[in-house]
Amino acid sequence: MWLIILVLWGIPFAHYRSQFRKIIYETDSWLINIKPLFWKELKGLVGNVFPQNPRYLKMRNFYRIYLLIYLVLIAAYVVYG
């Protein structure tokens, strides 16, 4: 049951991460999805890289909530699984 829940919640993860990375690295290339860049992405998630960009702010906040729910699901799996 937990595996199904985690897989279903994880399916859209690739899409949301791709959107966020495209904003952070300012590109529309699909190659951003396979590059192992991480620090600027982490700074953008935790900090405020583009304070004047409403698209970035909206996506960052949505991505934070999405990852927080993912973390809660994983914690629930560890505790109750």
C-alpha cells in the first residue's frame, strides 16, 4: 500500500522538478533534466534567487509544499510501514 502511494505521489515529481529547474537555470532545454546540477537549484528552493519573478515564486512555493508532503509520506512509511 505504501509503495503504491509513494509511486503515485512521485510520478509528477519529474515534471515539477523539470519546471523548477528550467526557471532556476533560465533555459527551456530538456537537457536540464539529465544534468547533475544541484547547488543553484537548492539555493533557489531554500532561498530567494529571483525575488521579482512571480513565476519563480509561485513554482518555488508549490515545489516546497510538494516536497514537504513527499517527506511526510516517507516518514509515515518509515514509522508505520
